[in-house]
Amino acid sequence: MVHVLSTSTIRPTSYNYSTRRIELTPWDLCFLTYGPIQRGLIFLKPTTSQEQKLEENNVIHHLQSSLSRALDIFYPLAGRLAMIENSEDNTSSFFIDCNNHGAQFVHAAAEGTTMADILGPIYLPQIVDSFFLMNGVLNCKGISKPLLSVQVTELVDCIFIGCTINHAVCDGTTFWHFFNTWSEISRGTCEKLQLHPIFERSHFDGIINFPVHIPNILEEKTQKWVPPPLKQRYFHFTEEKIAELKAKANNEMGTDRISSLQALLGHFWRSVTRSRCLEADEEVKCTIAMGTRQRMQPPLPKQHFGNAVDSERVTSTAGELIEHGLGWAAWRINNALASKTPHEVRKFLDEWVKNPRMVNFSRPISNTLILGSSPRHNVYGNDFGWGKPVALRSGAGTKFDGRLLVFPGKEEGSIDFEACLLPETLVAMGEDAEFMEAVAT
């Protein structure tokens, strides 16, 4: 059981905004009907000597103070979404209003819960959902609710820092840019501070006419879909096992272009398909979210504040995917990602403005695997002043059968997959010898 000890509003230390209104791009707007990004890190509790170095010997006060200073840099996260109704065409437009209403900060305790209770079980314990705020809140509600919510939960032997950010204002790259900056400020290494985020939208001059008009989504009435019972499991892959899969995939296809992640994803996709016990002629899909900062022409700055994500889908039949082997699956993934040229990225933006399409998993999907996040994010470099994290866990977010998140592992070169699937699928994968041979135990 998680008990809330205190709730507070955190605002920037100084109110000096260079930009008051930040327009939302199609990449941002498409997430209005989706859930927020929720990521959390587990840290061992500070020792007495470490606490003495922290501000006023109070970890919570220190985190609140450093968060306020981080918001000096990421001040839009202390704002809210704003909506304008366009009467001329019965549409709406959204933007970030940097109004300084503040971020939410909650201090909580999970009495009697230990780190082993979180990391020990095969499946993710449900209590982890209680370590995050804004569960079940759609991003469009950012008009009245905080864009950033932080919950610091004290367990018996560790601290969980859970961060929730509205997905309509940032993607994983921006999320970890903020998190990395906050931790750097907290541990007092400001001389090595990350590059500041870029809020201006001048990079889209000649591409997007702001504000973008979209259908009035707040008036939409959709039938509530009750998802099937799902479980989440973390699969850890060492650098050595990943290298073996990469070599195997490339050898099978006579190439050297298949990446480590493409080989690993092909390995996972084939196991999921086997474990779902599908008919050979049933269609299966693998959708991969990918960053578009470097796929724009000219490229967007790495520190662009907002979303810069597109996706590509690979389709097959269950029979083909299983019969052709790892190399074939990985090569299909490789080709799909290579097809996302600057022209295709620009085409998406042009077409989306003409025909807005929202990301929506409120209806069931079948035989699909959807990959998000990235192993390139700086997760384990976060140190708030008393050591690096022990593990990462994500929140409830938007769960559905086939949701797959990829994170860097704690050891250099390793990768973690967080899979959300039907219980029977996860059980079958655990009994899939070909798949589990690559999984670290």
C-alpha cells in the first residue's frame, strides 16, 4: 500500500521566459488522445554521509529544490496546454501556455515494500503503478492538469523517483533530456550541464503553418474499451548474446547492415508469434517507433523540445515469419526503417495537417507488436547525489497486448525489453527454448 505523505506545487526558481506560447506540431498533436510517458528509477537510500552533503540533510527538500532549478531551463513543463476553438471551420488548436502554474510533486511511502519485492518477481508487481501519477489521464487533459508530475516513493531499502510527462509536449528524447538535466543539477555538476532545450519552431518554417487545426477531440465520445488481463515482464539481454544474434542474422542474409536492435527485435517478434499459437496464414505486424530528428532535412537539433517520432510497420504472415528464420525477420525490419527517408518524414507532416490522425489504443488490436522508447537514452547515468540507479521501471501508461518498450540495460551494451502481453503468451515465451537461450537469467 502506498501512502501519500505530502503534495506540493513546484515552480521555476526564476520567472524569466523567453517564449510564452509554444506551438504543437503534428508529432505532438497526434498524442493528445494517448497517455503520458511514465518512467521511474530505483535508487538505494542515501547513506548518512551522503545525506549530510545534500541540502539541509533532507532528500525530499533537495529534490524539490533541484527540480525547481531544472524548471528554470524546462519552464514549459511548469505550464499547461491551451486550446482555441476555431469557429470558421469548427476545429481546435492546441499550444503550450507557459503560465507558471507549476509541476506536481508528491512524497509517498510504500511501507513494508522492499526493492526485492519490485525486482524479484517474474512479472511486474501491480504496486509499481502506484509509484506514478496521472494514471489513466489522457494528454489532452493537460489543459487543467500538470504537464509534469513527480512522485518520490520511499520503500524500506530504496527510493523510487517516478516521473510522468504529458506525451503531447515531449517524446522519450526530451523526457530523458529533462531527467538528465534535473539529476545533474541535483548532484551539483552544473558545469557539465546538458545543452539547453530549443523551444522555437522556426525549423518548421515553410513546412507547417501554425497553429494546426484539428477536429475538436474533446467533444469526441468513444466507447470505453476494457482491455484483457495483461502482465508485464522484463527480458534482459547481455551484450554478448545480442552480438551472437546480430552475427547470426547478418550471416543468414549475407550482409553486415542488420543492427543489434534489429536482430534482437526480430528474435523477439518470432517468439511472440510462436507463443500466440496463430494459424500460418494469419497476418502479424511489427510497428517500430523511430526518432525523426536526424531524418529531417535539414536535421532538427537534438535538443528540440517536443515530439519528433514517426513509425514504420512490417507485416508478414505467422507462417512466413517463423519459417524463414531470424535473418529474414531482421532484414525486413532493416528495410522498413531504411525506407523512412527525409522525403517520407516531410510527407507525413504534410498529410497529417490535411487529415489529422490521433494515436488511439482504446480499441483492441490483434497479432501486433509495437516497439517504443530507445536503448540510446541515458538512463543509468542519472545520479541525484547519492549514486546511480539500480533499475528502471515504467508506469501503467497505455497498456495493451503487444506493447513493447526497449531500454538500455544497466551493464554496458546490454538491452532490456519490457513486454506487455497476455499472460498465456508470456508463459509460452518463458517455455520457448530458442528464445530464452538468449535471455539472461
